[in-house]
Amino acid sequence: MTDIPFDAIGFDLDGTLLDTFRDLGAAVNHALVLGGFAEVSVESSKDLIGGGAKIMLARAVDAQGGLPEDEFKRLYKAMLGYYEQHNAVHTAPYPGVREALAELGAKGVRMAVVTNKFEAFARNVLTQLDLIGAFETVIGGDSMGKGEDGQFLAKPHPAPVIKAHEAAGGGRFVFIGDSTYDVRAARGAGVPVVAAAYGYCDKPPHELGADAVIDSFGDLIPALAALRPSA
């Protein structure tokens, strides 16, 4: 087995560990139809993912003229309710995820999930896919509470990544994600970051500013082996 120079790893969820866009897209379309809007193509929903479900729905609504805040809140609540009941219909781990997590676990590497999805949703999906046991902790977009501005301390804020680092025992830590939210959070937390080019990148992968880029999850362990913890 390949040796890697890290004691612990943090993972983004959507677009990094799990291919979730079909179920997220269905939830967005459920809300859009309730609001009298046209559905978006499920494939195009990949472009809406990034900052969490609320931002995802807001982008779809704003693209069709927007809504007053109270009406948007109603649709957002409907979206969450639908997603809670249908969050693992089409969602699946990317190829190589189960094998790599097993290998990392066998090496004694401690792992955590940091996502902007609500923690309960993230835990539910991971449990349904029989992946929850691989992780020391799951930190969601609502796990860290709200800041002085009333907004959740979610990525790109570094607090969730810092918390994951602590929960995984400290030591040499690296973060894996697919967006500018992930890279900014990792940078703010002072840890190296790997970009998942196969995910839902909001910029070209090599322009995200990561320390390394992988084209598949199967490339992760070799990439980590070549990465310096002090990067």
C-alpha cells in the first residue's frame, strides 16, 4: 500500500465523495414547479451546486425573474422537505470511493466530511449508502451555528474545516473538494487542498488554486503521496 504523509483527511460531499446532482436537481424542480417556474434540466443542475441548497434554489429562481423573500422561503422549505424524502434515489459514491476509503482506513488515516448540506441530510445520505462508518465526524452547513451576520458558518468560512481537523485528531491534515468554497475554506484553515476535477467545479479545476488536482477518486491516494503536508 502507498504511504501518504497525512494523519487525517477532510472531504467535501457533493461532487467529491458522492454524485448527488440528480436528486438535488429533482428537489429544485419540485420547488420550481410549486412556484410556477419552469423546471431546469437535471444535467444543468450541476452548475447550480456549490454553496448549499438555498443558494442552489436561489440561482434557479433568480434566473427566471426572482421572488419576494417570503415566497422564496416557502419554496425553499418545500425543496428541503422533498429532498429529505428523496435524497438517495439516484445518489451514489463516485467510482473508487469505497475502495479508497477502505484503504485509507486500513492505514489508520482518520477521515471527516465537511459539507454545506445540512448535517442531518448528509448523515442520512451517508448512512443509506453505508459510508457513515468511515468518518470520525460529519460537519454540515448548519453544524457550526451562525456568525454575527446571522449567516451559518459554512464553507468558504474556514471554521468547519478547522473543526474537522480537530475532530480527526489534529496532526497533518489535507482537504479534498471540488469548488472555490472548498479551496477558500482550506486556505483559511491553513491546510493543503486537493481539487476533484470530476466534480461540480465552479471554475476550471486547474484554476481553483488547489495544491493538486485529481481526475478521478482513484487518483487520490497517489496524489496525496506526492503532496507535502506543509504545502
